[in-house]
Amino acid sequence: EAAVTQSPRNKVTVTGGNVTLSCRQTNSHNYMYWYRQDTGHGLRLIHYSYGAGNLQIGDVPDGYKATRTTQEDFFLLLELASPSQTSLYFCASSDAGLGGLEQYFGPGTRLTVL
Amino acid sequence: QQKVQQSPESLIVPEGAMTSLNCTFSDSASQYFAWYRQHSGKAPKALMSIFSNGEKEEGRFTIHLNKASLHFSLHIRDSQPSDSALYLCAVSMRGAGNKLTFGIGTRVLVRP
């Protein structure tokens, strides 16, 4: 089964702070994704990438940057964190093509912005 | 933009009963339809998926797709307390790469 890890698992920061969430997948998947999950909104796509150096805008990108440095590593950056970004963040990966539509999720990072 | 809606919002079923969950989508160009399950405090995990109209059964789980009605469903036979979880439906549109749009979820509680 695909392995996706995230760090940190929990993070508390203050309004205006800088936060970097990390994600690594070890199954050579082409696609990686960042989601946030909030009660009443479900899973919403922030950014995604189909390879090192590539970045695609998701559905809720405002306030977030992302960078895919290698096939394995995808980072989510909050440069001026706001309380509205308090959420549970999931990273996921998938293979390419129709056979790769199944996404494998990491364990999540709970972020609190005070 | 694709809209994906789930019903009901929550469901309580007795152990051994059938659980039925619904998902509607807005774009007729959608090509991939999936159900994910998320136990409390855990990551979502794919349960099963379908590409073509009809039914697909895997163990106690059956997925049914009707593209003309923009609707698909998940049925869980002989529901167990371990099936208690948040169930998310997901849809991929043709030409949208590997991007999935998720519903908000249906919370299922199976009572022993």
C-alpha cells in the first residue's frame, strides 16, 4: 500500500506567523495534493502537482503557497497565517492516468492559528 | 465547477442492517466515481470506485452508478460497528487530470 507521511502532526502558531507543512510519499507517484478538511465543507483541494517543479492551483488556494521539490516531497507554505487557516490538512498522492485516480492520504496535520 | 452533494448528512443503523448512501454530481462529463471511508481521527481511505454505468460488488459493499441521473450510491450489507465512519464520495471530471472533487460526507453510526 502507498505510504504517505506528514510532518508535523500538530502545529500551533500565532496570527501572522510562518508555517511549513511537509509531505513525503515513497511510491514514486506522479501526483501529490494538499487538502484542508473543515466541518461543513469536507475535503477541499488547495494545490496539487504532477511532478517535481510543477504546481497546479486547486479550489481554495488563497493564502497558501506550495512547492514540489522532488518526486517524493511536497510542501505547503502559509506565510502570514490567519485564524481562518485553522484546519486539518491532508496530503495525498496518486499515480498518473485513469489507473491512478485513487488517492492515498497521509495521516494529517492539525494546524491551529491563534 | 463540479458540485458534489451527499445525502443523508448522518445515519444511524442497527448492526446487521443495510446502509445506503447517496451522491449526486453536476457535470455529465464526470468519468470516475469513488467512495472513501474515514474513521475518526484517521485519514480517508478509498473503499471502491466505478467508471461505467451499473453495479459493482466487493464483499459487503456495492456501488451503483447512473450517469444519466448524475447519481451514484454505496450500499453496505450486514453493517458492522466497525463500519461507523465518515463516508466521502468523490468524482473526477474528464480533462481535469487526476483531480477529485469530494462531497462533504455522510456520518454513519452502526449501533450494536
